Amino acid sequence: MKSLIETIKNQFYPEYEKALKLMFIGTILLIIVGISGTLNFLGTTTYIITLFGTILFALIMGVGILLFLYKYLQKIFFKTPIGKLKKSVACVFAIILTLNAVLGILMTYYYMRMPPSFETDESLELETWTAVPPTGLPPGNGLEKHHKSNTKLYYWKGYFYLAYQNSKWHLEDKNGEIVIARSKDASEGSWERVAAIKGPGQNDVRDPLLTEIKGQLFLYFLPNYRFDPGPNETYYCISKDGVTWSEPEEIYVNVKHDTGIKREEGWVFGRQRPLTKDNKIWYCMASGKKGHHYMTILISSRDGINWNEISVVYDTYPSGEPCFEFLPDGEIICTLRVGRMSSWSSYEFGTPHAGTIIARSYNNLKEWSYAPEFQTRMDGATIFKVNGRYFVAGRNHLGPRIDTGNHVAKKRTAIYELLEDRLVWLFDLPSNGDTAYTGVVVLGEDVYVSYYTNPVNHDLPWIIGLAFYSATEIRMARFSASGLIEHANEVRGLNV
């Protein structure tokens, strides 16, 4: 053994000394970054340290591996009859191997990183469990995929109904479907798949909504025709029993223009199901374009099929995924996901100007006031009421931060209290990676929340969970309504 160590030290080490030193430094840096990211000892500042530490690690480790491979390739190829092979080819080969090695190390690190504890206040009496595993629900139909997402939850005629997207991953899947499942009590193992809805033709489908209109259960969903999802129309189906559904049909909206009313396709329903104050008129929000101008509008219908514009909710910056609820005075409060509130556009790496617009109607739903909120960008959200107060279940970007929406950042599904001028973070649900897109049912003293996430025994960045570890599950959370009020009062300092 001693002679072997001496041989390595005298013959192998000198030739690869620089490469091995760089790889050693990179490994130490990776350990420091891993500990920093796991312990989160500096709050939101930890992310900045982790981000730049990871970049520095990748550069140091990459150069070290590149030097090692290049030396090795040079030794193997340039002293043999294959020596005619150009050095440039060997260099390219070394770079490719280096990038794969660095990526593999990062994937291993992210996969092995310890998950957070997700401790919550005892007053909440929080319970969470798996409603739909990656393998799907019985009875299957041979189309089960391992990516479950875009949940919506509704209680109707003694059953919890859960609608979700079943696909191979977060991006376009032309063989995907919207699954309808139901359960008497929403408990683990009780969910049964009762229907599956395909889009028009062979198209990706996502973002379901469930609601009752005039005694029938309506399902609204969005066909998608792009690899990087960007739906631009809404379809619907109707059921009298929750099991048998009509064929999908497209929704058209009568939209106000300077030249008059036009009946248009191309309007995308938001994340909140149609709501009614009197069981005569139902209201919803939809996002789309008038000409080349993006906006979100408030629409109404008497039958759930024919819709008319009431007012423009927001048109300053492109917005989407609106959620809303009625206020006691009959007006509306809503949240809108806004990718940026400035000319700064940086989709992949986020922007300090991404966030949430909180909008409130006045003058009988005709006009709107706004409050920008940069704590998070409220993706895949649902607004719900408890004891006259308003809450939101949606995506937590762990902000405020300078790069809200960053693809390599951690994200959570969280519960916020919604005020007219701000959001108040209350707690995170067990979640990580590709997560959120919630549904909520308030039933008596219990609040039920559906959402999807990468398996909760990891702590993956969003893009890693989306692209590399795309298996997701749909989870159910249940917590006390009175406990939620108590916890919200404590967070806001109202119990003092």
C-alpha cells in the first residue's frame, strides 16, 4: 500500500497537480455552499451566497475537470498512432465531459440536500398527506404519467372533487389529460379516478376549474399548443353526476372594443372558479389581448357558457392567473401574477420587479385600484374566505428578493393572508421544486388545500424539479379554520 501511494505521489500527482488542487478546492466550496443552503442561516441573503458560491464552484470544478481530462486525453491520444487526431477535437470532447460531470455533481447535490422541517404553529392542527402519487389512481387507463399538477378542489353533492393534469412533465405533453377524481372525505387512499378529459385534437391540457352552475358541474380547462406552455383559449365540459362529461367546447367572450362588442376566442380563464352572489349571474376573470395589448378582464355569465366583459381589471403590464373573491360590499378583491412591473425583462433569472398586483374594484365593478406586492409572485393561487377574512394559497418565491421567478431558486406552496394593500406570509406547506397550483375547500371548521409538488423528502430548485426530477405528487393539507385566524392574528401582532 505504501509503495502504491508513493508511486501515485511521485508519478501521477505531479502531472495532474493543478487539476487535482482545483477539484479539491471546488469540493470544499461545494460543502460550504451545501451547508449554507441547507441551514439558511442568513435568511434571504443566504440565497445570494448560495447562488454565487454555486457559480464559483462550477467554474473552479469545471476548470479542474477540464484540465484533468485534457491531460489524460493528451496522454492517451497524442502518443499513439491516433496522434493525428486534432487537439481541438480532444478539447471539445473534454469540455463536453466536463459539463456533464459538473451537471452530474450538481444534480447529486440537489438530490441529496436535506429537506426543510416545515414546522407550523400547533394551533393550525395541520395534517398533510398524498392524495395522488406519481403512479396515479385506480382505475387507470394506461395513460398514467408520473407528473401530476395544476390541481383544483371542489365539494359537490357529498363528494370532494379533485381535477388535475396528468402528463409526462411540466412542459407540453400532447398525450396529457385532465383527470377528475373524487372522495367522500379526501383522505389518503380514498381517491378514485372517475373521468379523464382530453383536449381538442392531440393537444396538451392544463389549469382546470370546477364549479356548479344551475345544478350542473362545470369543468373549464386550457388547451396548450406550445412546448413552453402558453395557453390562449378556454374550453368547457358539463356533467350532471361528476362521472359522465359532455364533449369539450370552446368558450367565446363578448369583449368591448372602441368599435363595439366582438365575440372572441383567445381569452384564458384565471385560477379562480366562477363565483356568484345570487345564483343568477356568475363572474370570472380572463386574460388575453385586445389588439396587441395584454390585459385581464372581469366577465359575467348567466349560464356558464356565454360570457360578457364587465370591465378591464388590469392592463399596465402583462398579467395572468387572476384569483378573486367578493367583498362584503359586493365589490371584488383579486390577485394577479405579474412577471415584471418595469421594462426589466428576465424570465429565466427573475427580476426584482416581478410580483403580485392586488386589485380592488369600486363603482359597481367598473373601476379598479391597485397595490403592488413584491414579497412573492402569486403563481397558481386560490383565494378563500374564513370568518370574513381573506387568504391565499399559492407559490412562495421565498422573497422579497432581487430575482423573483428565478428558475434555479427554491419555491414552496404557502398560505398568506390577503389584505387590500399587501400579503402576509403565514406558513409553508411541505413542498419543494416544481410546486403550487392549488385548490381550496372550506368545510365547516376545516380548510382543505390541494397542491402538487416534487416528493417532499427533497429540497430541489424549481428548474431541477421541473426538468430532471419531474415525478410529482398531489398532496392534500387540512388545517383548522379557527387556528388559521389565531395564527394570522399572532403573525400580524393582533393578539397583543
